[in-house]
Amino acid sequence: MSVCVSIGGPTVFRSDSPSNEILVGTTDGIVFLQKAAPNAEWQESGHVLEGKHVSTLLIEPTRGTIFAGTHGDGIHASDDSGRTWQRRDRGVEFANLYSMNCVETPEGLRLYAGTEPAHLFVSKDLGQSWDELPSLRSVPSVDTWTFPGPPHWAHVKNITFDVRSSDTIYASIEVGGLLKSVDAGSTWRELSGFYEDVHRVFVPPLRPDDLYMATGAGLYHSADAGDTWAVLTDRSARIAYPDAVIVHPERPNLVFTAGAICSPGEWRTRGTADARIGRSSDGGRTWEYLEGGLPEHIRGNVEAMSLNHWPGGFALMAGTTDGDIFCSDDEGESWATIARGLPAVSKGGHYRNIPRGDAPVAVGAR
């Protein structure tokens, strides 16, 4: 079982034993990392789709087809573990992909793809053809959706499902809000009660009413499947701009998050995102920020994080805009840098806010 580390794809991967392969979506294609034996070091083993900014990676479960959504070059697919690739986005009207996910239904596998501008597409034939779900843009707030950077178009940042029903979908709009459908995307309802710069939502499989949301102003929690929300962290927290949020699939009180000390607009003046990885053992009520083996100040932002779990253990993998990949297999207590200086793992142009070679300015500890 391979693990994918990407901005807009699935983040939890189950296997019978620890994975020995990681696919990293970067601003210059997909980098493959492998280890030859359980105790061996990770090594770069391949580099494909060079020249393409891969924003989202998805390995569908029925045939193992790898899908790569890109910024500016549509969707590419590989049926042979990444050796050869084809465009597979007929019907997707926009080339800027931000998110992909899939869900198994009684009728077969459904693939979903979210774009910039914020539109949502579905495929029922492994990506050979796609149809838009136009009702996503029928909600009252659609005309207010935007994004700080030009051309100021919002995007579908994340797509998530409720494990109890393949027809229940959450679509995170950056910047616009969180939409919920209970009929496979035929109709949508806007949820409210949170800051509307929504990065992603995590639905824990053991407690699917307990939603965790990362936004541009902190973390939120809902105990009623999105009807109401409570603030977990705000901009005063050490991670003021969280993106990743993952709940352990078998330990629903164990939550991980990652992100920057401030919003992307400040990274350039600081010369650093001063990112951190956080852990909560009580469902997000309190947080500790992990340090073992990590830089004291992570210069590039942690923009992607994945969890690989197997019977008796799990590992976390995190990727930054500086192209560094960190890994922990002891619940985040200690970390190893398993790759350095890869192409950036970056949402859109975030990596440009901290050009490599810039020296960070002094930052206040918090």
C-alpha cells in the first residue's frame, strides 16, 4: 500500500503493515520515496510528471489507478503504478485542480474533483468522463466566494465523505464556506457558525458526527455533523493558520494538525512560515506542539500531512513548501527528515511567499 502526501487528496491510508512507498505531490511533479526494508532509510526512487504542479493525489481502491490533479494542466492518471500517464479529464471544464477524492457506492466507485474556479465534478467510469454537479453553485453565498490572490477565484479545497452514507459529502470552499450534500451532490446546504476560509474537514470514522475543521483563523469542532460549531483554536494559537487536520481512525480523541504561525501574506516579510505540528489527546480541547527531531522553526509551511495506519501502529508524514518531508512512527514524539529540498509541496503559489535562500527574520515565540 502506497501513501500519498498531497495538498488536496485523501490523508488516511490503511495497510496491513507499514507502507514502504510514499508519493509526494510537488510543484514539479510526483516524487516517489521508497525504503528497501522496514529499518532501511527512505530513498528517492522516481520522479514523474515533471514540470507539472501536482496539487492532489488519489489512488482509487478498485484497480489501484493513480490520479494526479494539477494546477493548470488538468487530471492525469496512471494504471501501471506511475510508469505511464494519460490525461483523464474529459468533461472537466477547468484545468486548475485543487481536490480529489473517491467513495465506493452500491452502484460502483465515484470519483470527485474540485477546481478553481470553485466547481465540482463527478466520474463514475474511473475518470474516463466527468460531469459537473452544478447545484454546488446554487447556494445563496456563491457570489461572495473569493480568494485573496489574483484572479480572486475561490476553489474547492477539500472533499470529504461521511462513512455512514456514500451520498453525504462535505465540500470545503476557500474562501466561501462549507457545503453539505446528503444526496450525492444533487443539492447542497450551506453550513454556518465559523470563519468562512475553510481549508478542510475531517470526518472520524468511529464518530462521524464529530467533525473537525481547519480554517484560515483556527480549528473548529462540531458534535452534530455540522449543524453547530465550537472554536478549538484561534489566531492567538501557536498554529494560527492551520491546514492539515487528521483524527486517528481508531482513536477518535487523538487529533493532529499542522500549519503556520501566521497567514501567508506575512510569510514574505518574516522570511518564514514558522510552522509547527500539533497533537491533541483529548479531542482538540488542549494541544501540545511537537518538537522531537523537528527544526525549532520550520521555515516552509507544512501544507500536507498524511497518516498511514496498520494493526498495532501508525506513522505520520508531513510535507513543506521548502520540499522537506518529515516522518514519525511513534505518535509524533520523534521525527526524522526523510527527504530534503524536493520541489515544494505547496497549495497554489504559497511557496513563492518564502523563496528559498531567504533568511528568516527574528520571530517571537508563542
